[in-house]
Amino acid sequence: MIDHAPAFDWVREAGQSSEWVTSVCTGALVLSAAGLLQGYKATTHWACTDLLSLFGADYNHLY
């Protein structure tokens, strides 16, 4: 099994010191898993929208 903790730690650290935190497509799942989207509205690829809530983000269907 691969230990992804160091990658999520890096994303979390980089995001906490950034003015803007953005992603493309399913990158929102990485940001959410790192804890950067808790309490925020986010969107992702349509096939993965139900996964955002697993990590504390609120799905926002943006048009």
C-alpha cells in the first residue's frame, strides 16, 4: 500500500500559506482530502461529485 500522507501534508502546508487555492477537475478531491475545502463549496468532475462530501466539502453545481 502506498503512503499518501506526505503528499497530502505538502498540499495542506502549501495551501495554508497561499492566497488562492485552486484545482482542475478531480484535483478538488485532493484539496478536499488534504482538508483545505472543509466548510467550502467546491465542484469537480460530474462523476465524482458525491465524493467531495466524504472529505468535508460542500458540492456546488456551478454553471
